[in-house]
Amino acid sequence: MMKIVKGPYLQRPTMDSMTIMWETSERTFSKVEVLQAERIHSGHQGNYKQPEHIIRSITNETSALIHEVTIDNLEPSTIYFYKIYAGDSVEGGPFPFKTAVRSGESFSFAVTSETGGYSGFDSTDGQINRNIFKQMSRYRPDLALFIGDVVDDGQRYEDWEQYFFGPGKELFHSTPVFSFLGNHENQGSWYYDFFAFNPPKNYYSFDYGDAHFICLDATDFIPSETYPHLNGQLHCVNPQIDFLLSDLQATTAKWKIVYFHYPPYVSGGYQVEDLRVLSPFFEQYGVDLVFNSHTIIYERSHPLRAGQVDFEQGVVYIVAGGAGAMENWLLPKREWHTSQAVAVPHFVQVVVTSDRLEVRAIDEEGRLFDTLQIRKSVEGKKSFF
């Protein structure tokens, strides 16, 4: 009997579109219905009643196992519901989604990693993963970023359900998800099959509200055979560097956020100092936050610029090695660049407004253990609190 084995989950949100993906146990056609969200103004049944009015329906007659359907011509910053159909007998939903917000509107996103990378040390049989996904869902983020190592071995099909799509199922129904290649993804082809990122998929960028996000592939800069050192010199004819520079030059977004796997700054094991070669680019073009993982701890740097602490124009580096905690990976004492570091399972919530970023680190039981505010003037001068 045919069934849905992954998803549905959300991809590639824009102000007027959303991409919906899922996997079925047998090849079949796919169909998505989008329903108008109808708000309830009284009573005790929640803010929205069961939607009935179909405003969009798209059918893909091509038979497939992994289904990808994009719904467009939607309104920005608007809640809708959707249902999926696989063949004539299997359906899922309705589930809510929200289109991307307009410039000037606030939004939030959540960040974690190592849902699979921690598996070799996890004696809880995945309970840490389930706890973290549950806490992330409580904060109802508009986006979720996963900073690599979401599986133990990306070439192994079963890992994607065990460590990522299974524990994250409820969150992914209603929250667009972004990830990229860590070393545990092992260049597995399933990454390219399961995600609908812009080509070439291992690096990409997107806009959301007043923020511009850039994803880089650190495993391309530093492949396993040269780790922890660069595979040659980075220069402007490198496709990723060319992409990074042209992308930073083109964006007019107020906030710039970059994420990739290997951490250039962490006072713990697995620091990859060679990637500090990227820092001058981030500093030149006003990047505000850099998220990394690989070291299974939480760490936040001071604002850094030109190899020094700079509380006016610095870049903050956050290691969000969330789904696990390896206390013995921390150095005995903090490095000069470290503002806060602790080894607890966690995720990071970031609230983006027109004039500030609010960063909150939250553990698997919902306790707040670190905060940061970055405020930015009209002239672009930063203040850190």
C-alpha cells in the first residue's frame, strides 16, 4: 500500500510563492491544494478554523517518488493552508504555511545542527533531537536553518529519516527548512534530491524580509583529503568566491547572514583557522552574523574585525552545534575571541527587525542561556548589547 514516507515539508519561501516537497513509497503523480486561511474572531477553537475554500490547485502528472510542487501568485506575509495528494488514495494535511514577509516587517528564524553528527556519541537514542525539534516548534519560527551534519552518513538513505526528516516532521510541515553539506553529508546525492535550493544547491543565497542569507560549502573549500587545510588558495576565479563577492556586492539588504559548516573561530576542538581567509570579505561588505557548526558545542564570539575585537563594525561568529554536547571538546580556557561558550544541546532563535537582531540561545528544556542584540543605525554603525 502506497504511503507518504517523508514530509510534506516546505522549501524556498518567497513573498508570492512556496515550494512543497514530499516522498512516497511508490511512484505516482502529485497534487497540491492551497486553501484560504479563515480567521476566527471569537470562541475557543484557535485563531483559524478548518479551511475549506480552495484558491489554488496544481497537479503534476509526472510519476515520481520525490515530489516537488511550487505554488505561486500568493500574497506576501500571509498564512495559507495546504493539502497534498499522492495518487488517488493518499493525502496529507491541511497544514499551515506563511509566505515571506515584506521588507520592514519583523520575522524570526531558528538555527541548529549535528542532528546526525552527534549520533555516534548519543546514548539517548535520538531523544535530544526530538527535544530540540519540540522546543524549536514552540517558538514558531518563520525559517529553520540547519548548519550541516544533519545525518550520520549522507550516502545512507535511512539516515535522512532517522536523524532529520523523522524527528523534524511536525516542524517541517509548516516551517521552510534550509540546510547544506557538512562533512557527515559525505557529498551524498540524497542531499541534492531532498532539497529544492537554487542551483548548484551546495551554495546559494536568498532574501527574506530585511535580511540576506548566504550559504557556502565549506567541504568544497576544505575536502576530507586536505582537512583542516584549504584545497589550494582561494581567489576570485574560485566559483564560490566569485559567487560570494558578486552576491554581497549586489544585495541592498540591511542584515547579512552567512552560514557554512567548519568554524573559523571556536575555542574548542575542530577549529578550522584556514577559513579565516573569508573574514575580510565579510568585513568589507558588512556581514553581521556567521553561523557555523562541526564542533558540537555552543559558542559566540565577540564582534571581530581584522583579527581583533571591534564593537563598532565587527562580525559575530556563532557555533550552533546544537543537537548534542561534547564538553571535552572545549579547550581548558577560552580564546581571546570568545564571548560565551558552553556545551549543552541547544538551538538559536534570531528575531530580525528593521533596526536590530535579537539572538537567543535556548537549551533542549527551553531554558534561555545566552543573548545578544545587534542594533544598526541608518548610517550602518553597529551597537552590541
